[in-house]
Amino acid sequence: MTDRNLTDEELMRRTARHDAEAFHMLLTRYEKRVFALAWRLCSNTAEAEDLAQETFLKIWRNAGLWQPQAKLETWIYRVLYNLFIDQRRRVRTQSEELTPDIRSDEDTPEQALIKKRETTEISEALNELPDRQKEALILCYYQGMKAKEAADLLSVSQSALEALLFRARQTLKDKLSRRKGTK
């Protein structure tokens, strides 16, 4: 088996022994997903980069704590989420716009403007949701986590997560409808 084909378990075992090469492979495997979740939680690129870096630093230091029965990706997200919660407790600030300018080369200027306006409206409405509802939506819809994984990460039951998602979708729908009605 080549180094590139190592399982998560093998990489974590080697990382726990402070094997820098294994850690680098782990970092390469998960860095985009970790940054994406961090960015969605923080709504700020610089904060997300710091949070992702802090997450991997914590993984490097605590790799020996991971238990192979747990899915590694979920454990990494849990480390990230805990750091985010700690950070949020320390500093309660207004967040910036959730999504950057998303523009396809194929879009006309009008299409790009419409997409940006829609994205901005959704981002603003999402940022107005209560924290737990926002986090549930981000984990399930933007990060693609299964309900059980997201519930575990948020330390709630699966039915509580489903209730959060239901309320979040309803609130988001209402906010977006009101915005469209005022234009």
C-alpha cells in the first residue's frame, strides 16, 4: 500500500507518533473540508483560516486521543466545532457576509448580478437565524453531513436536530419571502 492509499486510521496512528509526513497527508486529505466548515461557521475568511489552522494544530497535538470506532471526519469536525464555540464565547461580534462573490465565466453580467443578489439575500437571512439553527443548516446542507453525524457534533438528539432544521428552513423561508415582498 502506498503512502497515498493509507487509511485514516493508519494516518492517525502515525500522526500520534508525530510522523510529519502522515500528518501532511491527513492535512491534504481534509484541509478543504475543514476550511469550508470553518468558513461557513465564521463567515469570515481570515477567521476561518485561523480556525482551520488551530484545528489541525490541535489534531497534531491530540492525535492519540482519537478512537478508531469514531469516523475521523466527524472527530475532526468536532474538534473544529469545539474551537469555534470556544472562540464565539470569547468574542461575540457581528459576522461579515456569509458568501463571497460567486461568478461563473459563462454568466452574463446580468446573471452574475442576479446570482450575487440572491446569494447575498440568502447569506443575510442565514446570518439572522439563531446560532443553533444556522449551525444545523450549515452542517447538513452546506457540509453534507448526515443527520446523525450533525446531531452528534451539535450534542443533540437526531430528533432535536430535525426540529432545528425544520425551524431553520421555516424561518429562512419567511425571511426570504418578506425580503422579496419589500422589493
